[in-house]
Amino acid sequence: MPLNIMLDLRLATLMHADWIAKLQFTFKIPSFVCRQRNVDCVFSFTYVELMNWAFWPTTKIPLDTGTIMISGPNGSGKTTFLDALRTLLRVPRLSSSRRAGDYLSPDVKTAVVKAVVTNTTSHAEERRPFESKGITSDLVTLVVQLTRKGGRWERRFLILANDVPLDNLRRMPKSDFMTPEAYSHVLRSAGFTDALLKVLALEQGQTDKLCEKSPRELMDLLLDVHGDKKVLERYRDARQNYHAANMEISQLGARLAEEQARLVVAQRKAEAFQRYEKLSAEKREMLATVMPQAEYRSARESIEDAELIIQDGKGQLGPIDREILDVQAQLANADAALDARKRAIITAREEKDEIGRDERNKDIRLNTLVLERRRLDEARAASADIKPEPLEPLREKLVEARRTVARFEIELETIRQELLSREHELSGISGEQPAKIYPHYVNDFTRLLDDNDIEHDLLCDVTEILDTSWQLAIESLIGGNRFLVLVGKRDQQRARELAEKARYRAYIVDRDKQPPVPSGTPPGDSAAAHVRFDIDRVPEWVTDTLRRTALVEDVKSGMKGSRNATSVTRQGYRQDRRGGISIAVDRFYCGSLGQTAQADSARHDVDRLRSRVGQIKKSRDQAEQQAQDFERRIKIQQALLQAENVDERYDELSREIRSANDEHKFAVKIKVEAERKLLETVETLNNFEHDTTDRRRWLKERLEEQSDLARELQDCQKSIEKNRKVLHDIRLRLDTSLLTDAALEEVPTVDELTPRLYAIDTMLNEYEEPPEDTSVHVFEQHRAQFERQRELYQDHEDGLRNWETEYRLAREKYVVVVEHTIREYRRCIMSLAE
């Protein structure tokens, strides 16, 4: 994938400003043309623009589409320009022993390399090069910005649509810049492949390979080796003279560039000194004369404005005061009227409530009569088929049935309470942090100890039965002492006093007391062999009881032992010298089996209680059904007794219903009228309250307006006094000719002068130290030296053109000789072939 680039470089001199001339290079560079696997490369350069790169403060280089080479003397800028392109396109390295920082002046903070390229579709594809970034414009701007950050240069990259001016790039926020990796990725997507990067990274001379040379170039190579002796010597001398002159002009150009750099530095220092002097003089003038004039004019105008405001304010206060007095008088009478209207509403509401109660009573009486007549109809209809029964036995059976229902309700509530308690215990045992369930007196006493901050242990909590098959026997042997409480010596007295008050039915012992060490290992058949205590200080009499008691399978085995021996069977039957007795306990509390047994017992009790609840509910429902049947039969018998006077009562009820209906209708009419009257009274009160509220709000606003206006007048008066003092002070400082109307008319306002004064202070603060007054003289010296160096350079440039002409003529003669030699060589080869 070849890359052909040509630069036609011409050195020219142009005057910059009025003092300095700089070197500028005019380039003619074509577009990049790349092909890889039949894919047209995608973008072409239209121009390149450099800012603060090497010796170019700002230059714009237009490009065309020819295929050319880079030419020019040493030091003329060929490598400098190519390194700018390499920096823009992120080529891995620049020319030998050169870095990007070598092209940036120490006094420059920012440098920019910008190129505008095409973004049109190719013949092979309809896709635009930078379409992957979402850019569809025909032109795209590529930018690399180098910014000094500490002691190094930071590179930032941009790819933007259209041709973006340099001024706009300076205002770009940091968030719009791309990372180097993202920038390279977009260039690769646009067709600028890694092969092109490698080509641009080649050093001078690395591309002069035979496979890449044209026939004419190969002929030039041949001419450098062979040819006529006289032509070769003349050609060699001319070439050496040309190269020597080219080298000399390059050195002069470098010295000129150095002198130009020194001139630029001196010019900047001179301009900084002149700018500093101008700003300082302007600041002194503003502080001494212009700003006091502006303040005098502003104070005088403020006094005139304040006097007008005071005059207008006094004219506004009179009507406001009169309006406030009128409204205050109206509001004074409004409170009495409001109380009267509220009393009228209370009276109307009481009348409405009284009428409503009367209407409800009449409605109840009417409904009662209608219900009674309906019952008489039912009694008359049912009396024909009903068998008479005595009432007293039915009433006795009804009472007995209700008592049965009450007993079931009481029993059901009792069982429910017990069921809730057992379910709560079961949840405590089976939860994520299971807890043992103790008898109520144990729970109450341990809670009492906790409330008094007494540390304690229960014997059952520190006892672990190793063989669970003897759980019943050992817990029965310990018995009530399972709830023995172990307390420290310091808390012994307090714990025993609490136990006395709570009537705790177990011992309180000292757990700090060291029991004697038992002699030997307990016998294998003793209870002590199957018990382990989690603490060492268990009372001696507890361990002795376990050591002296043997565990036996049955009563017979226990009776075989000594008469004074003590034994316990698996079922908790104890035998000693006194005889035998069952000491079996109902629940386990010691060790892990105690926890499991408590959970199983709680589950069994919960299941049993739930079953009992269902049975009681069923019995209660049956008793309720019997009670309802007895009530129905009693009502039927009562209806039979009343059926004898049904007809007479029925006619009487019909007359009473008609009368009660008329009275109820009239009461409803009166009630509606009372409600309407009450609503009208309430609405009148609401309107009156609303009007009163509006007046109070208006009065409040007027009072605030009156207060604000009075405060404003006071502020204006204070402002007048303050500004008069300012006028007096300024008259003492300035000449009266500067305070005339004509003089003040030309002075800007304080608001206009303040930003300018702030800007001047800001610009003066940028100078760490005042510039030296000799900088202008130094600049003039550097400018004269630069002019002399430039004239010398132009003289050598004319000489270089003469040497170039002589070199071209010698080369033309040399080419003629070589072409003749080639023709002769070809003719000889053809003769040999024949």
C-alpha cells in the first residue's frame, strides 16, 4: 500500500506587525490515496493549519491532489511539517531524536495541529469515512491540542463535523475531547490503517528502495555510478557545491530562526512593558479623576431620584391612611355582627335537631305499628295449624339451653387462652434461636434477677445427660433441684432476699465456692457417670446424690443391692432404705433432650387443644340451635294466645298507622323547612365571614404597604444624607471645573467604569513582577540584529539559486552521456542475442 507525498517548499520572508519578520513556509501537499484489498481509502486533506508549532505562530497550508515529493534545504521545515502530521495522525514515533516537546516554545501554553479532510462516499462503497462517529457532513476537522501541564505536554484529540475555526476550538469544553485510543479507532474505521502509520514513521532515506523506484530513478542511480569521467567530475563538483551551499543556507536559516525566536521573546517583553505602563496610567487616571466624577454624578442623580420618590410617597400615604381608618371601623362592627349570626345558626341548628328527633320518633312509632300489624297477619295465618303447648316448660328448656351455650363459650375461651400460650411456647422452642420453657415461677424469678443485674445460671442449663435413655431417671432423681440457681458470692444476699420475697421454691447457692475434688472416678452404674456439668462449681450435695445413686433396669435389680443403697429405674422409680416410691417427672429440662422433649410436649398439647376447640364449637352450635328452636316455639304459643283479640287489635292498628303516617309526613315537611332555613343561615354566615376575611386581608396588605412606603421614605432620606456627604467629600478633592454639567456629561457611569477597573486590576495581577523598563531597548537591538541576519540569508539564497542552475545544467549533460551509454549497452546485448 504505497503512500506518495510531495511538498514544494519555498522559503519566504514576510513582515509581521511593525517590528518583526518571521519565516513562513508555503506548502503544496496532495491528498492521501490508499488502497488495501480493493477498498478505496476514504478521506483526503484539503488544508492543514498550525498554531504555535515550531516557528509557525499561525499558518494555514492549502493542499491539492497531485502526487509530489518533499523538497527543500536542510532546516527549511520538511521534517517539522511531517512530524506535525505524524502527531496529528498518532504515528508511533517522530523523526530520529525528536519529540513533540522539541517543537513547542517554553513560553507557549497551548499548541494546535488542525487538518480539514473530506468525508465523501467512495466509488466502491456508499459509506462515508467518518460515518461510524455519526458525522455525515462532507468535511471533517481533525485536531490535536497540546497543553502544558506541569512539566509535560498533554495531548487531546477532537474529530468534529464541518470546518471548525481555531477560535471555536479554544472554547471547546474538556468533556468533548476524545481519548487517544478512541481517536485512533475512528481513524482506522475511516481507512487510515496501521500500514500507513508505519510508512509515515519511516526515517529519511528508508523509502529509497529499488523496488519502489521508477525507471528514471533507476537511471539516476546508474548515473551516480557510471558515466564519462569529465562529465562525472563536473557533475560531482556541481553537486558538492550545491549541497555545500544548501547546507550553509540551512545553517543560516537555523540561525535566523533562533534570532527570530529571541526577537519574539524580546517583542513580547516590550509589549508587556508597554501594556503594563498603559494599564497603570489608566488605573491612576480612573481612581484619581474619572471614578470620583462618576460617583459625584451618580450621587447627584440619586439625590434627585430620592427627592422625587419622597414627594410621590407623601402623596400616596394620605389616601392609604384614610382607607385604613374606614376599614378598621367596619371591622370593629363586624365582630359583633358575626357573633349574632353565629348565635342565630346555633338556634336554627337546635330547632332543626329538635324537629329531627320528633320526626325520628314518629317514624319509629310508625314502623313499630306496621311491624306489629305484620306479626298479627303472620299469627292469623299460622294459628290454624299450630298445636297448643304449655309455655313454662318451653321457657325452662330455653333457659337451660342458653346456660349450656354460656358454659361452652367459657370453656372455649379458656382453652383458646391455653392454646395461645402453648403455641407461643412452641414458637420459642422451634425458632431460629430456640429457648427453653420453664415453669412460670422460674421464669418470673429469673426475669427478676435480670432486672436487678444479677448474673446467674440454672442447674438444668449447665447439666448435660450423656445417655438419653437414662434422661427420665436422672431428671427424676434431681427433681425440683433442677431449678437450683447458681449466683456469685457478691450477689448472694440480694438474690436470696429476692427469692424470699418471690417465694422461689429452689435453692440459691454460691457458684464461686470451690467444692472439694471428688476422689476417684464415679462407679459405672451410678447416675454421676452419665452426667456432665458445663461448670465446675456445682454444689457438693448434688454431685454426691448422683454418685450414691445407682441406675438399674427394673425394680427387681434395685432390690438385689444393699438395703442402704439407693437406686432409680429407667421409669423413675426410686428405692432406698425407706422403701420404694415413684419420683418420675412430667417434663425434661436438662440438656438437649430436655429441649426436644419440651418441643414434642408442646406440639402434642397444641394438637390436643386444637381438637378440643373443634369439639366444643360443635357442641356449642348444637346448643344454640336448640335454643333458637325453643325461642321459635315460644313465639308461636304467644301468638296463639294473642290470636283471640287479633281482629279487634288489627283494626285498631290500621287506624293508628294512618294517623301516625299523616303525622310523620307533616314532621318530614317541617324538618325539610328547618334544614333549608339552617342552610340559608350558614350560607349567610359564610359569606359574611368571607367578606370579613377579605377586608382583614386587604387591611393587612394596606398596612404592609403603608409600612413599606414609610420605610422606603426613610431609606430615601438616609440615602440623600449619605449622597450629600459624598458630594461634599468629592468637592474637596476635585477642581470645580471637573464637576460642571458639561464635564460630567462626558464621564461614563459607575456601572460602566467598575467592570473596566476590575478588568484592569485583573490584567495587572497577571504580572508577578512589574516588567523591566529596558525591555523596549533590548527589543530594538534584537530587531536590528534580525534584519542583518535576514539580509545575509537572502544573499546566500541568491547564491544557492545560481549553484542550483549550474547543478541542473551539469546533470542534463550527464544524462545525455548516460542515455547514450545505455543505448550502446542495449545494442550490444541485442547483438549478442542474435
